Amino acid sequence: MPAGLLAQITGAIPTVSDTNLLVGFDTSDDGAVYKLTSDLAIIQTLDFFPPMVNDPYIFGQIAAANALSDIAAMGGIPKVALNIVAFPQNDDPSVLEAILKGGADKVHEAGAVLCGGHSISDDAIKYGLSVTGIVHPDKIMYNNRCKIGDVIVLTKPLGVGILASGYNAGAVSDRAFEDAIKSMTALNHHTFKIAEKYNLSSVTDVTGFGFLGHLNEMVNDGYSIEVNSSQVPHFAEAYDLAASSKVTGGGKRNRAHLDELIAIKTKDEAIMEILFDPQTSGGLLISLPKDDAVQLINELPDAKIVAAVVERLEKNIYVR
């Protein structure tokens, strides 16, 4: 759903009034939702990007996990996926085969069916999925329905963008990058299946806009969100890189975009870079009552309470 430039221009796109369109352009939610019957709605999402790892099979897994994540973030079950491929005409076809195999394996792991797709010739490789899922109209998870008194749980550590950039520059250990790959290929579908039995208020996933960008999408009228930066899970080597000013261009753009919306009290500049860092196939941000959150994080080894919803702070997000 709206990302990058598309998110900036959706206001100029004419919309058609349809009472069955439950989620569309008017929000920054993770997928479009269209009601078919009183107890069935479909979720539609699409995502693709160029490789951030050299192994084509792993790249296919990461890209598929990233696209499938939007269905989980909306509270849905993925059913059908289509490949989206851009591939150089004279490149090794075994590379494309490995990418598609990685994507297919993740689609099947999620319990969905891969039904073909579309490819074009391009100078650079790009891959992703269009995914259709289903959800009961009363069980849609929106990204901006947090309640006063909720806490926010993050289910994967941050810093994969910084690690990927650092690894390509030879500044990250193999072990750290393997941990990042394990995180990026993990399906949020499994996480949501554990979380859905609790009293969830809102859910979104952390991708290109970074932790703070997607947390900002959860802010609604009447409350702000306070982040305890010392509690945010992150990769140790990503922090070390950020502390030495090795950060991403995407992180800088996220910071510039969010500057007016965030009150920063922490003096830890490295953790701020991690909070702005764009994530590929990042974790879920889940808003729920504290008692439920404590039980949830006992079931999810990487999950931590990272923020609390409070009233009347000086900005939409307050980072201490």
C-alpha cells in the first residue's frame, strides 16, 4: 500500500465512493480491504524491490516475506500470490529460478498458493509479490486504532537496513548478517497467529518508513506515543555502525520527513539512527493492553514493549 512517492501523491488521485471499500487511499494502512459479504472481505497488497543480499534464493524469501507481511498486519490470511519480476534479458536464468524458488517457498509456508505472475526485461533485478488475503470485516486490524493506556510491542529487532548496507561495505560480521537474514525471512504470519488471541487494538508492520515512520502512522487524534529508546530491540552491530555514523540514505530521508512530528529527548544518536532506519521485512508493531502484552512477549522471544500510548505530549511521538 502507499509507499515512497505514492504516499505523497495519493491525495491527487480521484477516488470512487464504494461502501464496500473498507480500507483504501484515505489511510496509510498496510493493504486495501474490500468487503464481499457480511462475513468475508479480501485484502490486496503489492510490494517489490531490488536485491539487498547477494544470494538470489534468500532475496526471493525476503521479498516474499515482506509482501506477505501486509496481510498479517491487516489481521488476514494470505490465499493467493502473483510474482512481480524485472530481470535483465541476458542475465543467468538460474538466478531468476532461485529468486522465484525462494519466493514460492515462503508463499507455501504461509499457506497460500502461488499462481504465476508477470515479468518484464529491465536493466536491474526487482522482485516481489501481489498478494490477496481474506479477513472477516469485523476482525480487520487497522494501523491507527490504538487506545489510551495501550502499550506498543515490537516483534523483531531493528537495524537490518544499516546491517545490509554495512555488510556490502565489508563492515559487518557474517554472524550478524546471518541473524539479520533470519529476521528478514521470518514470516509475520506466524507471529500474528500467536498474537490474535489477545485484545489487539492496532497492528502495522515496520518497513521502508522505519520504526518511527510506521509508529507515526499509529498516532491518531487524542493521544501521542512515548518511546522508551532503551527498550527497543536492535542488532548490536547495527548500533555500532550507527555510532560510527555509518547510516543509510533512507534513514536520513525518514528523519527529515518526521522531524516536525517527534520530540527527541534521548542523547543517544546511534539509537535514533536505528529508529529511523528503513527495514526490509521488519516486525509487527502491536498495540494492546499491558497485561496482554506481558503475556504475548513471553510467547515471542524477540518481542518487547517499546512504547506506551499517553495523552497530551508536546509532539505526536516522544522519544526518551
